[in-house]
Amino acid sequence: MHEATADSSVPSAATGADNKWWTLIAVCLGTFMLLLDITIVNVALPKIQDDLHSSFSDLQWVVDAYALTLAALLLTTGALADMYGRRRLYSLGLAIFTVASVLCGVAQGSVMLELSRALQGVGGAIMFAVSLALLAHAFRGKDRGLAFGVWGATTGFAVAVGPVLGGALVSGLSWRFIFFVNLPIGIGSLALTRMRVEESRDPAPRRPDWWGFILFTAGLSSLIYALIEAGLTSFGSTRVVSCFVLAGVLLIGFLIAERYVGDPMFDLSLFRLPTFSGGAIAAFGISASIFSMLLYLTLYLQDLLQYSALQTGLRLVILSGAILVVATIAGRVSSHVPARLLIGPGLLIVGVSLLLMRGLSAGSSWTHLIPGLIVGGVGVGMINPPLASTAVGVVQPHRAGMASGINNTFRQVGIATGIALLGTLFAKRTASDVMSGLAHTPLASNGPQLGGALKSGQIAGYLNHLSPHQKPIAVQVARASFTAGLNEILLVSAIIALVAGALAFVLIRAKDFVAHQPADGAAS
């Protein structure tokens, strides 16, 4: 995200002292819509899977298509906004996101939904990149702190209310309404932006790094495709290995290009600062662990335990509610407590929470997850407030946009790779356990069908076609296999969080923070 430190205002329809508050409303509405669509989608995925007859990999792409385009475009769209006007780009982002939401809502197949989600990511990247720069331009002094506080509260509220609102819409209407709800919000935000938000741009903007954008997007796409494809075939298949090799070549090419282009998309010199690297690792770690696990916990609650979307959303409030409460407290104490004592331990607590959720068995109920969800909410709540300030606290103000954008990019890369990796490991373990579980039963030849039904969310329909004496066997094996797969990826995600936490604790240092930054005391 790009701080407006040396902006030039452009005369527009927006004049008057009150326009800064209209700017805050417009940005908060757009941010609320954007973040709501991230949290709201998870509880709708099982219904989407059932209605569109989606495969397990299709579900992964519904999430990853959005995260991938968001990660790839975040820094490039920020540079374009500095050149052509932030209000103009924010308006464009709102328009793209709103239109893409309608396309998601009317999707008649998985491919259309995935492409529409990718288009949502384009709009989302623009909005993410520009939102804080608009606030920084509109507000000065104490009012700027207040505006950022309101914006932060909006993000917390969106995360907290997302699962419940999504569950209510899916259960009461249809999964399509989780996208249609964006239409009035998007139109209202767009109208407000055009009428009340003042235009601004950087008088000396950096040029978009098109080579970096192409290499980064292609490399990351190839990596995600290889991870998801490995779940359908194997890690040793020719296609998967070729994609991994291609991803490696492209991403190495990206790093080389960033060293020599005049205005790099990623300023690699920032990574020489241990604290900046620690913040990036933390951003990746939290997304690749607990946030990626939410998809699979949702599938467990709905597909296996047969809870409705609303019932699932209400249960996930345990996590989001704990995040909101603890983040509020952490935000207040972060000016007095070193950031490394919040971010590092927070990730370690997240790792412990994922370990607490392990131990699921065929007979487990959802209450087994409660301690882990509460502890996980505490950990995430500790991390989020100081992580944002850590990203920009180690650089001079004119580099804050780049620093913040890289940190947010690492968040999205974490989601994309986490979803893909955990999904592949889950699919492999589930399929293996189904085959071994049925091996010495009357259903020994039904392993592929049961495994497919389990992954595709069609287990209830599959069971209905079995005879009364076959059904209990299939139910037992399905539940045992699903929970075994879940236990395995809970362990992997816990390891990711624990390693990220340890590295963040070691790397984040007080001496790296820029002395004149307002929040330096917080960041230690």
C-alpha cells in the first residue's frame, strides 16, 4: 500500500473540509466488502461444490485464483495509482470487484467461478494498494491516527462477521448471495468515491515493473498449479515436476530482474534488514498455516459432520471473536510492548493451537476444536496489529508503500501456497486411508468411489446408494480417513507456524526501526 508522502492534489469535484470523512467512509466500505469476501467464501464452498459439481481441486482454485491475482498485482497497481491518480484507480478497482462479484454470483460452472474470482482479485489488488494512500492524503496529524484506527476496526469487524453473515446467506438464500451482497456496497462506494474523494498522485512516481510482474505472476502460477496438480496425480509426475522446474526458473529470473531494473516491483535491499524479513516470514506463516486451514476445517464441519453453513459460521465465530478481542487489546499495548514479543510468540501460540486441534477421530465432535480455535484466535490477535507497523517501521516514509505492499504480497502468497500444499497432502492421505480401510471389507472394490465422494463433498449422496449393512462400514472408513487427513495437515500447518514464529522472534530487532517513525516504541 502506498503512503502519500509527497502527493500533489488534483482539482476534482471533491472540495470542502468534510471530504476527508467521506473519504474514510468510502475506503472503509470498500475494505469491508473486500475482506468480507475473503472470510465469507469459506463457509460457502461446500454448497458451491455441491451445486456446481466441483472437484476438490476446483475448490482450491476458487480460493487460490483470488489470492494469486491479488498477490501478483498488488505492487504493480500501487505504482499505476501513483502515476494516474489514486481516486481513479480506486474507482476502477471498485468497479472491477463489483462486476466480478456479479459474475461469481451467476457462475454456472467451476471454471467461470474461478475466472471470476481471479477478476475479483484484480479489483481487490487495486483497492488494497490504494486504500491507505487515500487516507494518508486526506488526513493529517491526530486525525490520521484516528482514520487508520477506524480502518483497522473495519478490517477486524469484517473478519469477525464474515463467517456468520456468509452462513446466514448460504443457509437462508443461496451461496450466490455471498457475491450479490457486494453489488449495493460496491455501487455505493463507487458513487461516494467519485463525488467526495479528492484525487491525488505522486509527483515523482516510480514506473511499473512489467518484467517483474510477468515473471512473478508466471512463476507463482506455475508453483500453485504444480502443488494442486500433485494432489490429482503425484509429486513425481512429468507435468508436476516440469511445473516445479518452470516455477523455479521463473522465480529465479524474477529475483535477477529485480536487481537490475530501475524501479523494481520488489526492492530486494529491504530484505537486508532482519526485521523486514522477519515481518515477511510472519505474514507468510500466519496465512500458510491457520488461515489456510480454515478451508479444510469448514469442509470437516459441513461435509463430514453435516452442519449447515450458518451452523458452521457460528462455530467459527469462536476463532474470529477471539481474534477481534485480542487484536483490540494488542493494538493498545503495542506502543509499550516490543513487536517481537507479540509477533513471534503469537505465531508460536498459533502453532500450539493447531496442535490442540489434532487428535480427531471417527467419533470426534466439533467441540474437540474449541480449545484450538480459542488459542488460535489469541495468537492471530497478537500478531495482526504490530505486524502492519513492523512492515513500514523499518523504512523511511517514502518507501512505506513498497514495504507495506511486499508484506501484504507475502500474506497472499502464503494463502495461495498453503491452500495448495495442504490440499494436496490432505487428498493423498485421505485416498490412501480409504483404500486401506476398505481393504478387508465387502466394500474393498469401492475405494476409488468412496475416496472420490469424500473429496468432492458428495459423501452423503454416495452413502444413500449403499445397502443397510454396507453403509456403517463406509461411514466409519470415511470419517476415519477424513480425520486422519485433517490431523496430518494440522501437523504440517503447525510446523509452518512454529518455524515462522521462531524466525520472527529472532529476526525482529529494535535497532532496525526508523527512529522518527511515530510507532517506533512499539516496534522492537
